[in-house]
Amino acid sequence: MHGFLLKRLRNNEDTDDIMQEVFLRIEKYNGEEEILNSRAFVYRIANNLAIDKMRQKTRQSNHTLEGDI
């Protein structure tokens, strides 16, 4: 999973943070729905968190650029 995230985020610190958050989310999962494929479940969480992180960084960089104008 580390390689999967690192390929998307291109930053070791962000990758480590997301990996930790993935495990926290798994631990908090209440079992509301049956998990048919645990690997897919874990990677879906990781991918969604990676997307959130990339969006956050984009918003931050856009905000910084707007301040420069």
C-alpha cells in the first residue's frame, strides 16, 4: 500500500500520514456493511484519502496564488 500511495502523492510524509489514517479508519469501522473483499476495502479507503489530500493541496496552492495577485 505504501507504494500505491507514494505513486499518487509523491511525498513520503503525506504517504505515511495517509497510511496511518487508513488503519485508524479500519479500526473505527462499525461493520455496517459486510466486507466482501478486504484488500479492495483497504485500498478504497487509501485511494479516497489520497484524493482528499491532493484536493487539499490544490486548494492551498490556489489560495496562495490568489494572495500573490
